[in-house]
Amino acid sequence: MEQRRRPEYHLDIFADLACVKDVVKAILHTIFFHRYFTSISPLTRDLLDLTLPAIDDVDLETLIEQRTIALVRAIESTHQQRGRGQLVVQFFEKRRRKTYFFGKADEDVCWEQWTLDVTLATPRTETDVLKVRRAMTKSLEKAAHKIITIVNRDKDHIPPITTTDANPFPYQVVVNPKASTDNNTWGPRMGIF
Amino acid sequence: MYQHPRPSPRTASAANNLQTNPTRTNNQRDPNSERSSPYSDIAPYSDQGGDDGDGEMVGRAEQMSEEAQRHYQKVNQVIQNFFTKAALTIISSRVILSQSFNKNGDLRQNKWFNVVLDDTDVLQHDLMEWKTMDAMAGQHPSLCIEVYLDIKGLDHKQSLVIHDEQGKRWDVGEALNVPVESTSRPPSRMGRSTQLVLERWKIHVGDKHSVHPSELSDPLPNVYKKAVVLFRSLYAYLRFIPAYKYYKNIAKQPANHPSLKLNYRISNGDFKSPRPDTLRIPLYPSSESVTETQSFTPSNSPVGPLCISLEYRTNCEFSVDDSESLLSSHFMGLDNPYLEQSSREAGQVPGSLPVNKLHAQDTPDLGQAYGSMSTFHQVGPPTGTSPMSALRAARDMPSSSPTEIPPQKLPPNHRTAQGSKSSLRSAEAPPYQRRTSVSFQPFKAGSLSSSPAPGPGIPSSPGSSVGRPGSSLGRTAVPNPLTQPRNRTSLTALPQAALRAPSLPNETAITSSASSSPKPAPIRYSSSFGHRRSRFSSGGGSKTEDENLSSGKGSVASSQQRGSDLLNEGEGASSGSIKTDDENISDFLKLLEQKKELKSFNRSDNASRDATMRKTTAQLSKYQRMRDSHTALSDSLSSSMMLHRSSSSSSRQLSNVPQMVAGTSISTASSPGKPISPHTPHTPAIPSRLSANSIIEYEPRRSRSRPGQSSRAQEAVDVQERSESEDQATNAIDIPNSPRPWNYARRSSSVAQQHRAMEDEPDFFGLRSASLPTEEVDRERDLHRITAPELTSSGLFAQTELLTSASREARATETLSPPGSRDEIPRPLSTSDLPAKRGMYPGSSRGRGGFSSHGSSTSLTTGATSSTERQSRYNFASRHVPADDDEPLLFQMSEIGAGGSRRSLEEGRGGSSTGSGGRRGSPWLR
């Protein structure tokens, strides 16, 4: 109804090899923290002088861990000085009515997408290390604030919660997705909603 | 939380609800359900709403009647819990709350809005109002939560400090206007706020009509769902901001590590707190805003948008330090000015002598040591003005210094000094006269340019107070006029200086010289004036001279003054040396300076002559003078620069020291510096011109005017003033450059001032004698008033000079004004101090400020213009909000009590402290 469009948010993340994993995980956790509507006991994790929220959910933790590792490998495989990678987080809504028509795939409709553009820095000098660290901290902080701003600003597109059990909204984390296909797939569905 | 709400809502709900209220059973139910699991209750809603989107309510036809009732209750419940949960979320992230347990011994948790937090009973009482409110009926008071640090929690040897961007430590207690000592003795300052608010959260229901109607009809499940997001982000955001970092840091520290825990306060945001708002108080000079605000996008609800917003300090790098180490650090860093002062004292910087003495006096008081910083600074200003005071002090010191100088008296002296300063300019000439003020007054008059006059006035006032009455009247009258003119001129000069400063390459030199010169200059002037004045006075006004211990000096000075501003400068430089060293030295210096001055005079003479011509005509209109001065200033600036340089050799050295002290202040002082330099140049230029052109005339004028206006003692002052006035008159144009501002202001104002002073003097005397503080206050007020108007009119000028002149004028106009004039003087100083502070921030400008007081005066003038811009906050406060600032300062002063008096004195002295203030200043000082 309300979700005529599927919002897509972009976050730019800058990190060095030592921290990229933690930074990406922290960002993912921060996103999920605002989209995991099940009642939770919030956790916090400190990273780079920041305290970020986290969710105590094994499944989610595992998913984030796996995807993050995959992303880092993908970036490293590019064997470039400044590797880049992309991580896409999608949230879906289960559509009961549509279930019959398209089968399982049809059941989940993406109502929000977060794209993380990760840039890997490989400082060579001590000064670079410091500079990178500062930049990294700043990018993390900026991303975290951006997430909070976005989730507070845009709420109307969040689908109604129709279940009290477990997480009402299925999610998906994709590493270096083929944007075009994904968009095509979801676009029409979004329109329906 | 859940427990409370039901009753009232239901009853009300029944009436309010469109649907009939079925029964109260519902009510009971709601409570139960809520308690059991708020979430579960809501969940159904969400589910219902889920498919239809918003029609959940309608969806359940079966429960229509009950549903209405339930809806009402649920809405109330949600809103009540919105408030209480927000409070719990916020406070639990700042303070360790005791856990609570249910009957089964299990940890009780608050699961509202799908954020599970350990619940506590601690907040029950405070939140009762929100737990029981009937939001649907429009009863939803805003909830205000303040997170603060209370330095009362520190023991005597501890101080709460904040680390600025450079890692420098600043005493929070001082920023809160709690005397340094007080930090260790919070109890003594019960009236004063010991609480520093770090965050203020406000949770409220916004205007129902400000949002789209559709948002009000948002189904409750959606309301809850959106609130979940809001609370998640609230939880996360709470941990992003500085106060949490502080909370985290103290949690990490070992138990034995001194730390100050965060406190919270829950209040009804609809009522204003009687407590002073310490959230926005700057703890140290910084270009960065003290606080930032964050507003979460309101969450919809049937009763209106649910809003959470906060304002928080951007820097929460607090730590608890040992007071002694802090002090030492202050001395090392901020206190540098102090050190410099001390060094100066030790070194007996020519101009600084008085200041040093003053400082020394001040320093004696341990409490003052800290405060002394401020006091010193203030003292500095006094010194600045202090030149006079210094002179006085010196006089006192040498001869009867004890009387005036005595530590006890010091405060009075400061006050008096302030008052005297102002008085010097305005009415206090008498006091000066009385003490040695006569000589001082002259000096002041000459030195009056900025603060020196006040300073001298102060010292003199005490001494002269006795003798003053008789002579004081005349003197006062004269001085006042002088002072007023000075003020005016100073104002003009200031603007000019400001103008000059910007444009002139000299500026750089000037700035440096000015910055240095300001202090030196003031010192020189003051000291020189004092000496000179005394000398002059001896020459010009014998009485004043007599009064002045250094009557001989005064006479000399008078002669010198007569000679020209240059002479004055030279004298000032020499005087400074004299003060510090001896009259002999001063004499030598004078000689040297005179020579220099002569050159400078010559240079300036051309411009000065024109200027004088103009001024004479322009004297009628200060503004015109200003203009002339501006033009002349530009000319004179260049010349003055030269002059300054030449004359400043000694002054420069002094200036150097001041600069060192002022360091930062100077930087701010760049403009001030310019003014200063202008002054110095002016003085030389003016003197030369005056001397060349109308020195004789001036002398006669001085003698004439002075005699007529003021008593002998006053005459001495007058002489100085005259010199200044003469300078102004003769140099009118030149004066603008730098000397003129002082001189001009004095002169221009001096005439009016004198009259005013005359009028004022009586009052002043009474006031002064009665209570310096009040006078100061009045002065400050007057200054503010004056400044304010002037500021409007002339803007920058108004700041420093305007203040002085305005104050003088105001004084003239108003009987009270005389005191005000004194006040004004102090303020100018203060303003100058402020600039100095501004410039000085890093370096602990206060000490400098004190020194700079003279310098500050110049710096102020220059700085005033520039400073206003630069130190928007401080300046603004001091300048624009003079009344407010002053009053607060005053209050602080008064509040402080003894300390307050000191402060007031300091303020008066430093002016710096008073300016933006006492508060600001004090914190900064520290």
C-alpha cells in the first residue's frame, strides 16, 4: 500500500584491511538493529572509539559474519591497491496473497535495500596508517549517523507487521550483486504493493 | 509504568470515546496485558493493521464497543510508555540503575517498543506523572531529562577539568563561576550552581495540528512499529554522543580512580527550572559551538507527534584532576600571562610596575591566585588602567602604598581602581587626586586612553578619596571631561585603529607592537602618565602633583604630556620603567622617549596638526572626530607606526613582554595591537604636534581647563587629560591613530566627562566610598547601556571607546553616569580584556589581560572592533549584552562575596573578566 517505491540507501565505507571486517559487521548490525522488529535485548560493541548497537541473534550474527568474510575475500581477490566491494542488504515482506501466484519467490517482496560501498585502504606508511584510521573512524561514524537519520526519516514504507513470531521481515545480504537483475526482479513487485 | 496509567485513562476514555465505554473491565485488562507483555498486546494491533494497513481498528468489528475503549486505553498506554521508556532508555545509558525484580525473583524487564531493558524502580516516582497521564485527554506534559555533573561530588583537592581541542585543561568550577577555591569547597557556594548540564532531553507530544491528519489516524500498530524504530535509533544514538563516551570512560577506570559520575534529573519540561542553565556555558574559549542539538523525527500517534529532542555538549572530555596540578598547569599554560606578569613584576617592566605591584598585591591572596588569575588579569587591566593604579600602587608602595595597596584594600582598590578608572575618566579623578590620584589622574587621563586611567583612578581614588573631595571635585570634573573626551576619542580611535589595523601593513607591525605596545603602552602611559601626570600635575596642577607622590614626576610627566603624546608615550615607556625601576630610570626613559617622541611628534605633527585643527572643530562632535581620526588615523597610523616603533623601543620591549603574555591575546589583539600602536604613535605624534603646534597652548589649556574644572589634584589628572585632551585637540587627527583614541576619547569625553565627572564625582565619591561594587555594577550597566547605544551608532568603536565614552557621556548625562563612567572604564578594560582574552585564550590571556589591560585598552579598542567579530560570543556578550553580561558578572561578583568583590575588582580591573565576562573570563582565566 504505502510502499510504492523501494527505498535504496547507499553507505560509503572506508576501511583498512585490519578493520574492514569489523567495520562492515558493525554497519550491518546497525542496519539490522533498526530493522529487526522482534523484541531484542540490545547489545553494544565498541569499534574505533565508537559504540555501536548489535543484536544478539545467532542466525543473524552468522549471516553477517559469512557475508562479511565473503566480501573481504572478494575485495582482496581484486588484488588492487584500493579494493572495492559492495554489499547489499535487502529486507522483504511476506506477501500472503501473492504466495500462490509466484510461489516462494513471490512471497518475499523487497521493501528496502541498503547498499554498502566498501573501499579498502592499504596504507604503506605510518602517517598513512594514522590518516586512514581517522578517515575510517569518520566514515564509520558518518555511516552510523546516516543510518539513524534514514530510519527515522523514512518509516512509512515499512510494511505492516503481521506476525508476532520471529522476525517479521526476511532479509538477505548479497555480496557484489548483479544490480540490474535484482532491480528488475523486485521492481514490479514493489509496484504491486 | 504500565501499572499506573490505566485508571484515569479509562474513566476519561469512557467519556471521551465516541463509542460508549463498555466497562471498566477493559481497564483492568489493559493493565494486566500491558504488564504481562506490552509487546504482546501491541503485537496484535500490529498484526491487525498489518494486512489492511490501517484498518485494524475497523477490522475487529466484534469488539467495537470494547475496542474503542481499549483503543483509548491503548493509546494512552503507548504514549505513557513512550515517555517512560524513553526516560529509561536515556537514563540507563548514563547511569547505572538498580535492577528490580518481580515476585518470582526474576529480573524485571521493560520490553516496550521491542527494546528489552532492565527495568528499575528508581524512576518510578519521578515518572509517576507520565505514567498516569491521560494523553488522549490532552494531558501530556513534556518530559525533561537533564544529565549533569555535579562538582559537589568532588573532594577538596579535586577539580573537574575539561580538555579542549588542544588538550588543554580548563577548570569547570571556574566556568561555573565557582571560585577556584570553591571547587574544593562546594558547600561555601551553595547559592551557586555546581551542576554542569551535559545533555538535556526533551520528550513531548507535539502540536496535533502541525502534522497531517493522516498521521493522527495512523493505526496503533503502525504507531508502535514506528516507535520501535525510534527507540532503536534512540538507543543507538545515545551511545554516539559525547556524554556516553564519558560514561564509558569512567566505567573503565579503576575504582580508586577519581571520577565524577553522571547524574540525571527528571522534570516537567513545561515548567522552567529555577536552576541556572549551565548547559550552554562555555567552559573555555573556543570557536566551536558549546552544544549541538538533535531532533529525532517525530513518531506518529493519535494525540500528536511524539517528539524526542536533545541538546548536548559537544565536548565531554571531562576528568577529575588534582587541584594543585591543575593550578600548576594553569600557571604553566594559561597562567602564562600570570607568569609573565610575575616576570614583569620581577623584571619590573616599566609600564608594568604598577601592574606588577597590583598583581603582587593581588597575588598575595591565595584564593586570588586562581582568582588572582582573573584578578590578575583584572589587575592587569587595572594595570592597563593600572598604569594609573600601578602608579598609585607605586606611589602607595613607595610612600603610602600600604594604605592603598594593602591586600585588603586591593579589592577595594580594584574596585576603586575600576571606579577610579572610570572615575578617572569620568568622575573618579577626585579619588585619584586624593590619593596620588592627581598625578595619576593626569596619567590616567593621558593613559586613560583605555584602562590605565581607570587603574590609576582606582589607586588614586583610595588615596585621593581623603583629599579628593576638595580637589577631587575639580579634578573629577576635569578628569571626567577628559575621560569622556578620551572615551569618545578612544572610540573614534578604536574604529580608526580598527580601520587602520586592517589596512595598514603597519598593522602587522602595529599589531605586534600594538599588542605589545598596548600593554606596554598602557603601562607606559599609565605609568608614564602617572609619573608624568604627577610631574605634570606638579607643573600643571601643583596640587595634583602634590597628591601624587611623584608630584615631581607628575610635573615632569605633565611637561612631557604637554610636550605631546609622544612625550607621554616616551614618558609612558619611561614611566613604565620608572614605575618598575625608579623615577630615575623613568626619567632617562622619558628623555629617550621624548627624543623619540619628538620625532614621532614631528611626524605625527603634520597629520596631528590637521587633525588637531579638525579635532578642535570636531571636538564638538566626537563622531566627526572619529571621522577625522579615521582619516588621520590612516595617516597617523603610518606615522604612528613609525612613531610607535621609534618610541616603542622601550615600549616595544614592554610590549614584547605583554605580547608574550598576551601571545594569544595579541593575536586577537591584532586589531587591538593596531589600536595600541596607533596609540603609541598617536601619543608621540600628538605630543609632537601638540608640542610643536600648540604645546604651549595645550599647557595653558590644560592648566586653564584643569584648574577651572578640577582641583589641583584633578589638575594633575587634568594635566594628563589635558595632555590627552590637548593631544586630542591638537592631535585630534593624529590621535585617532592610536594615542588619540585614548587621548581623544579622553579629551573629547574629557570635556564632557569632566563636566560629567564633576557632576558625577559627588555621586561617585559617595558611591565609591560607599561601595565600589555597586559602582562597578552601575558602571558596568552604564557601560553596557552606553556601549550598547554607541555600539549601535558607531559599532566597533562603541565597543571599547564607546563604552568608555558612552559611559562617560552617560555619566555626564546622568548623575549615576559618573559611576557608570568608572564602570565604563572598567568595562572598556574588560572589553579590552575580552579581546585580549580572545587573543590570549590559549595563553591564559588573563594575566596578560591584566597587563594587557592597558594593552587591552588599546587592544580592546582595536580588538573591540575586531574582537567583536572574532569573539562573537564573548564579545557579543560583553559588548552587545553588556547589561546582561555585566549584571551577571556583577551578580557573580556579588554572589561570590569576598571572592565576588575580588572578582568585581578583577572585573573592574581586568575589565576583561567583567566583559563577557566575569563568567567567561573566570573560566578562561583558569
